[in-house]
Amino acid sequence: MQEEIVRAHFHDYYSGINAERLYVPDFPKREFGFLRPDKREMVRHLSFHDVSSLRSYLVSIPVSHVYSSTAIYRDPSNKDMNAKGWEGSDMVFEFDADHVKQLKDKANVKSGVLDSSDWSLIKEHTRRLVNDFLVGDFGFNQKDISINFSGNRGFHVRVSSKPYLQLSQEGRRRLASYINGADLDVDLIYSKLKQRGRAKIIALSQPGWMSKVAKAMGDGQTSVEEAIDSIALDIDENVLLDLHRLIRHVNTLHASTGMMVVPVRDLENFVPYEDALVPCDEEVRIRLGDLRPYSGISIGNLTLSEGLGGKEVRVKRSVAVFLLLKGLAQSSD
């Protein structure tokens, strides 16, 4: 019964979706990959000439994770990577819960069920990546930057700017190192702050690490090293440097949660466990498991609590699918 609920959830979603929601720029030039949760190997080197073909394919296959390439190719379905005809790659910054040091050791975060304070921190880091670094320091145009909810524990920030599609791996490595604060000369920052004065640097409001550190030092009780540590973002270089990376395709379903990989236009007010759930009026009966690490977390209109553990409840199918896939419930119908 559990498999039937999940399968129906995915089938109904893809059957009913407007195919245009699956579109990304240069769609026919993207490579696609699919991974079933019960399989180790991904089916990849596929391409689709239009979004309707992709939707038809999604309806016909078992429940799968759906990925498309950050790269565009002349021949995306060619199995020889050297023969695909690489024309460039979007820059993608993957920002997940395990990239936020304050969250890495939390039990609920490790299992992938986050509370509101966890999401606030992840969104804050994502906002700083976009506003402070990509736009503020690098000068990328806001219209070339998109944010997608990953469908699970974080966000993908994507820069699709034609002039930078062919930026080399070395160039991308420098971007990552800058954001990570990896190559900063602490002694040089100390000397410049002392020479020019922290208040003057703040007043100039120039982009770059110097003004960021000056502001973060506050009343002067914070050291330069502490300021850098509070500003630097843990960017996964492997994602950014991989010119042939496959990432979750927009408006598909995450096969570990059943939630949508949706574009986020209002990051501050985006509520993952509401806004990324598939709208569905159908209800199903499930038996809840051990909820002790998750008390107070709301999935749709169900607020988890220790007292609900072991009880049967009727919930919207999208809520049930999330809990079933996370191992927090079993089907009882």
C-alpha cells in the first residue's frame, strides 16, 4: 500500500502538470538523468526535444529523481562526454543544511526534517550568497540569478549569464575560494584596517572583504579571524567546478520527500513544508512512528509531536508521502 500511495502521488503530479513548467533555457541542449531510489546507477545521456516529451516520459517511468545538466551541448544524448560538444555551463551554488556549520550536528537536520529556525538560517545564508557576494561583490545581474528549492534540505542558486557560461574551472574555483574566505590574507586586512581606520572603510561602503570585515567587527571586540568566520559561506566547490554537473530539474518531484523542486521568488516568505508540497485534496491514513526529534515541526497542516507517535491519523496525501519516504510513518489503509 505504501508503494501504491507514493507511485500514485508521482503519477498524478506528472500527469497533471503543465508541461511548460518543466522548461529551462536551452532545453533541447540539456542532458537528462534519472535515478530510482532503489537503484545505484543513474540512467543518463538522455535528451528531449520539447517539454511535452519529458512530461510523457516522467508519467511512464517508476518513481525517480530527475536531473538535468548545468551544461548545454550540441549533442546532449551522446554517451561520449568528449563528443557531446560542450558549449558552456551555468554556475550553480548548492546550499544545503549540511553547508551551515550551526546545523551539521543536529539530529533532525541529519534525517532531513528541519524546523523553522533551521530554515531561517539556511535562507539567511542563501540570501547573503546572492545579495552580498553574487550581486554585491561580483556584480551579477539579479535577472540572471534564480533560486530553486531543492525539494529536500536546501536551495540551488543558479547563475545563467551568457558571458560567463564558458568560465573555466579555475575561474569558478576562484569564485568559490572568495566566498569561502579561503585565500584571505589576514595580516593584510589587519594592517589596512589599522592604516585606514575601520569607521572610514565602513563609511566608504565599498564591495569586498575589507568592508565586510570592518562591519562584522562591530564594537571592535570581534577579531578579524572571527569576523571572517562569521561572513564566509561554505560553498561546495565540487558542484560549482563540475562543468558537466546534473542537478535536480525544476518542478520535478524529489524522490526522497515527494516535494516539488520549485522556483523561489520570495525567499523570506517561502515555507518549504507548505509551498513545496503538491496540492492535493485526497487524504490517506497513516500510522506515525517515533517523532521525538521533530516535535513542533509542521508538515502541511500536521504538527508533529512526541504524543502523536504510534497513532493513526488521516492527512493529505502529499503530507503522507513526505512522512512515508522519510521513514516517519507507515501506511495503515
